[in-house]
Amino acid sequence: MAGDIFSSALYGDFSQALKVHGQRLDVLANNLANADTPGFKARDIDFRAALTSAQSSRSEGSQMATTNAGHIGGTDDVQASLRWRIPSQPAADGNTVDADLEQARFGEAAMRYEATLRFVDGRVKSMLTAITGQ
Amino acid sequence: MSSFSIFQVAGSAMAAQSVRLNTVSSNLANADVVASRPEDTYKARVPVFEAQADGQGVNVREVAESDDAPLKRYQPGHPLADEQGYVYAPNVSVVEEMANMISAARSYQSNLEAVNTAKSLMLNTLNMGR
């Protein structure tokens, strides 16, 4: 089956991890964007929870279908694993973003994304080697 | 939420910080414009930021005018002085505006840095397997 070379057996959990890292980058970028917004509360992704829920939604095969307005669908991986950041010091306008900390975390998340990408890349390259036989 | 939302989020923040820089330069440019009546003075402009829903960045809700009272200066020789010899200067605090300017520039830079990082990550992802 041609689809098998794109299967999760090749990438392992790395493709899920890559997705969660990307979403975490989005959340951290949003914190940075709202560093000067009064009353904004900084958030972050609980990576373990997000990855676990991404893995379980993969093994279950699909999300719950909502065919009626009253149905409650399967929760989005990211929304369920979002946590509020506990501020290190209070701000007068109720904002809990510490721009320096968020920048450091953004850099860390980018590094983790890159690291996961290298693993995926390695799998792809070894598969290419197997195909071309060189 | 796609990986490209980071560009939208950081872009909205850069736009908001640009608005803030614009109000700062407007306030600084008008800091010394005096008038002979308090209601005729320039009012300091203040951008009001609000977070967009679903973590989609920030937008400027409005550019409000400061309610602080204008400064009253006794300058009887001034051509615009009123009968009592007073002129009215805008309620702009130059020091505050300078601090605001530095803060806006810093925020702009950190968002730009986020865009650059995201861009190089996306490029690396595109080059996967090469």
C-alpha cells in the first residue's frame, strides 16, 4: 500500500509532537503579541497533556462527530491542554505576560520544534536511502 | 489554528505597536503647541489595546484622547495669552511619551524576532527530506 510510507509507523510520535510544538509556538507568539494589552492573561500548553490527547485521538482514529447543534464534539487537543501562566509579579493593569520570559520560552519551543523536525527528517532520509539503495 | 497563524498573530502585534508609535510621535510633535483657551489645546492620544478572541493576536480598539487637564502657563508676553496672561499647553508628558516609545519599539522588535524564528522553522520544514 502506497500510503504506508506516510504512516505513523515511519514517523513514530514525532509528527504528533511536531504539531503540538507548532501549536505551542502559536500560543507563545500570542502571549508576546499581547504583552501590552491590559488584562490579558498569558497562557501556555501543557505539552504532556497535549501530546497524550493528540496520540489518543490518533489511535481512536477520529474526533466525535457533531450532527446536531446540541452535541458536544471532541475537544480540540490544544484548547483542552491550555493552562494559565502563574505570574511572577503583579502588574497594575492585570496583564500577566512577562515579555522576557515569554521570549525565552519561545526560543526554547522553537529549538524543540527544530529538534523534532530533525528526527522526522532523519526518518525521511533513511526511507529515501532505502528506496534509492545508494 | 495553523502554523501560519503565528505570522498573523505577530503581524497584528506589530501593527498595534506601529499605531502606538504613531500616537507617540503625534503627541511629541504637538507637545509645544499652545492655545489661548483650555478646550482648544491638543489632547494626548492613547491607543487602547484589546486581545482578539481565540488567541489570534491583538488589535487597537480605539485611539482615545487623554482626559488630563491641560497645563496652564503664565506667559503674559505670549501672543496667544488670554486676558489674565495665561497660555494653555497640551496635557502631553514628554518623558512619559519617550518611555512609551522605547516600550513600543522593544515590543515591535520581539514580535519581529518571533516572525523570523517562525519563518526559519517553516523553511526548514519545507526542506524536509532534502
